Amino acid sequence: MFVQEFEATGINAGTYQYLAGQQANRSARVESMMCDSELAKVRERPAPWMGLHVCTVSLRVLDQSISAHNTYTAPVSVMLNCPPAASAPSDHCIMVGFYAAPNRIVY
């Protein structure tokens, strides 16, 4: 699953060597985030346990290399496990999954 999600971000084994040679760099910052009750599908099918949260994060992505500069916005679904979930750390949330492929985004 992680290979598929990683490739959905635009990087795969075939392009990695080229990008390394171009000194490619990708950075992102959060533009907006909607979680749980703000997302229609999550309202229809709530999380199976307290502390599991599903968020759609809109990222402003900057791709840079020696020869190019590209900026775009990308939605990503992120799943967080937070207290009071028994499997979560006592004082913070942890990411337990993400989906970058457009057909898996939770709106």
C-alpha cells in the first residue's frame, strides 16, 4: 500500500534517479484541513473507535530542481490515532495512514 501511495505523489523508481541528478526537492505546507464532522463521508460512516480521526489536508506543494520550479495544491487524506484510543500515545496523536491517490481522498 505504501508504494502505491508514494507513487501517487508523483515519484516512482523510474523517476527517482533522474530527480536525484537534478537535485530535486519537494516541500509542502498545509493550506487547510478538514476533519471528521466536516467531511460528508466521515459523517455517513463514523470512525470505528474513539480517538481515530480522518482529515483531508490541502497541501501547497513546491517542486524545485536545477531546471524547473512548480507549485500546485494537492489533497491528501490522513488518518490519526489520538487519545483516548487505547493504542494511541497518552499525550499526542500519531499518523496511522494516508492516501494521496485522488480516488481515495475522503471529502
